[in-house]
Amino acid sequence: MKFGKCVMLATAAGALMMVLAGCPQKEGPVERAGKSVDKAMDKAGKKIEKAGESVQDAAKGDKK
């Protein structure tokens, strides 16, 4: 009898997890802040790359 209850409980828990995973969830303030930080880091990375290219170009120009 205990084995049947465990199987039924596991099945119910699995079904509940599937239902909750399918529900659309609203984006919270932490997620929005995280996305904002990601965008800022991406922009900063691109500017650093440009600065590095400028330094390389300047170094090549000095060698000539």
C-alpha cells in the first residue's frame, strides 16, 4: 500500500511541476535589472574592443 501512495504522490508532483513550468511568468525587477546590466556590459565590451583596435592601429602607425 505504501508503494502505491509513493507512486501516486510522485505522479502528482510531476504533473504539478509540468503545469507550473508551462505558465508564463512575469519578469521581476531582479530579472529586468540583470538584463539591463547585461546590455551595459555588452556595450562596454564593444567600446573596449574599439579602444583596443585604436591602440593597435596607433602602435602600427608608430612602427612605420
